[in-house]
Amino acid sequence: MSSQPAAAPEGSFVLLWAGEEPDMHAALLEQLDAAGIPYMVKSLGDDEVALTADPLPIDWKPRFGFEVAVRSMDLAAAREILEPLLDREPLDAELPEPDGAVSALEALPVKHDEIPSILLWSGDDRRFLKFLTDALRENEIPVRTEKSGAQTTIFVPPSCDMRASEILREVREGAPPA
């Protein structure tokens, strides 16, 4: 009777890489294809398994992204492909700011002695309300809220109306400044 673990059959698949970077995933698959190494890909986050409440699980793995597995007999060659990819800098994922649009809005003076009197938004979505008021305050835009039943209305100072409207648009659309 042997105490050593049984070796995986040469045709079985073993995990090569798991991560959340689409550019890394694409580069890895491209190079595996070029080398003629068969692989299997699994997209993470699409499964029906409920996430655990523990934000730092002991067996860490990405909650979304990709897993790439190769046959055990190809693992050494696949790792030679993977190593240089892991050493490179990730691509810059930030959206570039359009020329002039943001700076023109930021150049508007904020008068802190003005009374917030311009209606910006009204609704009953508490999460949206919190997110929007936090975004306005982060941009140093004074806000005044009035509550009537379930409806909450946000007012901003007249000098901040354009900038606040742009922030509202960004929050609604999830888009950078136009």
C-alpha cells in the first residue's frame, strides 16, 4: 500500500490560471492557441451558487472572471506561456477624460453662501438618493433635501446647477462626462 497521492491521468485537466482581467485572459488564450495547447475555460460569476457571507474566505478565488485549465501533460508548457504574461503590467482600465468638458465644469465657482434652491432630483429610491447626495458632496456641491412622504427632493445652489446636472446624468447613465 503506497502513501503517495495518485498522479493525475495525463488527459485530465488542471487549473492553470484564474483571474478577473479580460486582457490577461484573452492574451493567455491567444498564446495557448498559437502553441497548440488544448484548454478549457470557465466563466466565473455565472453560476447559481450563492456567495458566502465571508468577504475573506480561506480558499480565495475570484468571484467573477475566468478560469483556464489545461491537460496535465501540457501544464509545464502552459506555465512557460503564463509566466511572462503574469510579469507584464495590466492595461490601464480608466476611462480617459474628454478634452475640455470636465475642466469647464470644474472651473465654475462654487458659492457656499448660496441657498440650494434649484430642484435637481426627486424620487423615492433611497439607495439612489444616498449615492447621488454622496457624489454631490464629494464634488463639494451643497445640497438641501426635503422629504414629503416617501418622496425626497434634492436642491442645489444656482451656481452649481450645471455641474450637479452633469453628476446626476453620470450617476443615472453610469457614463463619464460628455
